[in-house]
Amino acid sequence: MHRSDIGSQKPIVVGVDVGGTKIAAALVDEEGHLRGCQTRPTNILSPEATLDSIAELILEILNKENIKSAEIRGIGLGIPGLVDPHRGIGIASVNLRWENVFVKDEIQKRVGLPCVIENDVKAAALGEIRYGKSKGVESLIYLNIGTGVAAAIVLNGKIHRGQHNIAGEIGHAVVDIHGPRCQCGGRGCLEALISGPAIVRKFQEKKNRSRKTSLAEFVAENHLLSPKEVYEAASAGDNAARETVDEVSRFLANAIQFLALAYDPQRIVLGGGVVYSTPLFFENLMHVIKQLSEESWVSRHLSEPDFITVTQLGKDIGILGAAALVP
């Protein structure tokens, strides 16, 4: 992974990936090398408590790595939810219990360094372009699949936000009018069909209907399944798991097809906890993508080499994306 010593002669930034359960931060140099990477649980008792814990983590890293503030160009924060990067405000984040929090000003006050904030998925897209395999790519769609589903759209090297700052919120596009209820209140949203929790729920429903799945033999009733286990069971021949994987791959492939035809990007990059959990996820997706490309000449470019890829930055993409925000 992108980790090594950072020379003091190189400009350094602090990248902070703020999540609902943990905060990860590190020093990042111009080449995307990480140093002093640390994590801590996210304190969501109050916005002030969260901001305090972010600032404390940054200062702790600077102290442990013996880095002076004069060597730091700035701090970048990737934050879940709706963000106003121009004013530096966290407008709304369900996971953090934030509403109109002046993140930029508060972090600058606590740490004494300039700060830039952005939505975490949008930041990750910029990290991929700056530090990843997509370096130099001008148009890209980064699709994050984890507990939630969201995309970031980069056109002409800049984040495309849209009129209401919701461009890329594909997780809440309805793709099955008879599908399950989504946390947003809608029914049949993409997130309710292909996210990590959705994959497990879909499998459990199929298992309960058949009661013949082999996975049930080695999974205790109180065991919390993971998407990885579902994909491994599908690979081993479990029918319920196989059906689940096929449905997830089909819905995601169709979503990618929509995005590719709507924006015609140079590349589509996948990331997020579900994608990283097992190579079987991408393998099954590309099998369906190949079918789509064979069915219609309009979608033939979907199966071209490196058009659809998994980010090579892995779990570091959150920190690197945040670091990429600092000018």
C-alpha cells in the first residue's frame, strides 16, 4: 500500500477520513505516501465532541511524528453526508448526527492550520485521480459500495455537483419499483438492493424461504453474516447465495451502464467495503458486464480493459482523498 517515510523536505498534508464509526488520519506527501497513520472510534455524542476528537488525533500524529506546523500545508477532511466545501460546513450527516456544523472554522481554530472539507466519496474520487491508477484522467466516475451506495462524478478534472449538490447520489435512484424499502423512505432504491446490508438481507430472505441452503449448516442463527460469506457460499455452489449474487451483479451492472451512457467517462472506478471484502464481487460483476456488452453494441465499451476497475488505493483511499483536497 502507499506507505513509506516522508522526507521533511517535501510538502506534507494531513488527510483525515471521518466515518460514522471511526476516524482515520495520516501525514501524506506529494506522491501519496502515508506516515503516522492512526485511527480512533468516532465520538458522536455531540458535534463538539466529534470535532475535538478529530483535532486531538491530528495533533497526536504531528506530535508522535515530530512534525512542526510549519511543515504542514494544510488539513483535508472527507466527511459523509451533504457538505458545503466552499463555506466549510457539514450540512447534514446522519451517521455523525451533524446538521450545519462549521467544520472548517472549528478545526482551524483547534489545530491552527488551514482546513478543506468535502464529501468523503467525492474526496475519494479526487484521491484516485491524484494518487491512484487513474492519475491524469479527466473524466471519471467513482462508485462506492459499502453500508451505503454513492457515486462521485468528475468531469474535466472537476467534481460535478449538479443544481442541488446531489449529482452522484445514485444509491437513491429507484431501480425496482417493487423492491424493498430504503432508509431514505423510497422503495426499490439501488442502495436497498446492492449495499452490504442489502446483500445479507436478500440472502437471508432466500434462505428462510428455502431452508435448504448449505450455508445454514455452518452459520449459527445468531451469527452476523457478511457479504464476503455470501459470495463465498455462492462460489461453493449454494443456490440461495448464487441467486443473491446474480441479482446484485445485475442491478449494479445496469446502474454502471446508466452512468456510462449518461456521462461517457474515461473510466469507472469501484471502491468501498463490499468491493474490498472479496475479489468474487468484482469477478461476478464483470461476468454480467460482459453479457451486457455482448448483447448491445451501445454497451460494448463497458468490457474494454481498465474501463471498469477497482481502486488500487484500497482502504487508504479515504485518507488519500482527503489529502487531495488540500491545494
